[in-house]
Amino acid sequence: MQVKDLMNPSAVTVEPASSAALAARLISRHNVGALPVCGSDRRLRGMVTDRDIVLRCVAAEEDPAQTPVRDIMTRSCATVAPGDDCREATRLMALHQVRRLPVVDKGKLVGMISLSDLARSGRFDMEAAQALSEISENIIVR
């Protein structure tokens, strides 16, 4: 099965110049843990997570309303292509210690895939469970 069969094609995004406060509201409103950061051209610039907002903005005593996402986002992030096998997505999630990956085609964001997408399919529940185990194990060790 390919990533395009399980990905969410309507990923909510935020622009690099948007505030951390807006990113937090979008994360809350859409009940997601991370947002792809894209320009108006849909090219992926990075990812911003709820954890990035807390640790790189709030805990650093920066004003979320005045802090641009580009200052707190993770710039280099793992991605998958729509035609990649879903097992590659789980491998990358485990390797990079993430629960979701942007899906990029020809440099542009076309969707997101998460561990829960893979687990819900029923076909990759073992791979998703293994990836989650590896992610959780490394979080505990750190």
C-alpha cells in the first residue's frame, strides 16, 4: 500500500511569517500535534509542533503573538512521497522519532501521514506499533 492511500490530503498549514500564537490556535482548533510550515507556493519550509511553541517560545519567555513561526520551527524534517510504500513511512517515523510526516510531491506539500493513519488501516498495525515503541523508548531514555 502506498502513502497516498492513507495520507490526509487536506493538511492544515501555517506560513513562516505567521505568529506562534496563530500556530497554537490552529493546532488546537484542528486537534493536530504539528503543522507543516509552507509558503504560499505550498513548498515545505519546516514543521512546527505544540512542543516547539512551548519550549522555543513560551518557556524562552518570548511573546507568542510577536514570535514568527520561522523562529521556532524545525527546518529540516523527514518527508515521504505519495508513491512511497507505507512501510517506508513507519521506518522514517521510527528513525526520526516523529509520529507524523509531511507528504511532498515535486517539492510541494500534498498531505500528511501519521502513525494513527497507519494503525487505523489495519494492514500496518504491527509496523506502527513498532515505530511507536521505538519513539516512546527513546523519549523515556532521554
